[in-house]
Amino acid sequence: MKCIVAVVFAALFAVVLAAPAPDAEAQILRLESDVQPEGYNFALETSDGKKHEEQGQLKNVGTEQEAIVVRGSYSFIADDGQTYTVNYIADENGFQPEGAHLPNVPIGN
């Protein structure tokens, strides 16, 4: 399971770096990462206003219910000049994003 944390981190990091950038001149202003056996965190900030911070932690380690819980946020400056931020949690209940620009849809039983 420890390898899964590293693989998840590497995959998410690759997605961030591989995303097409309209501004090819954007520079990395901050890049921090820390990968541990039972969790990880990273932060990335670029000169074009993009930011992404995330942390993941294993819970119920060593049991059949072992799972990773990921919390984070990302923000970007859209074509309209406004900065949009998404905060999220991803766990056994799925990906749960929140943002002022996202619709708030109640989930029924």
C-alpha cells in the first residue's frame, strides 16, 4: 500500500506538469513535496497564477479497510481574469469538490 501512495502522488504530479499551458513562459515559483510511507503532501505555484496544494494520508493502515484520504485545493486565473479556487476531499466517498463557482447540488438518499 505504501507504493500506492507514491504512485498516486507521481500520477497527480504528472497531470499537473503535463497540462497544456497557454502561457509557455510560466515559471515554477514554488515546488515542495514530501512523500512518507503513510502519506504525502505537495505544493506547486507557477508564475501564471496557478496553485495546487494537496496532502494524502492512509487511514486504517494494515486492515482490509485501508484507504487513502486526499485533501487539497487548486486555483487558476480564468480567461475572464477571475481567480477560481476548488477545495476538495477524495476518500472512500469519492471526489468531493467545493468552490464558489461550482453548483451546490444536494445529494438525496
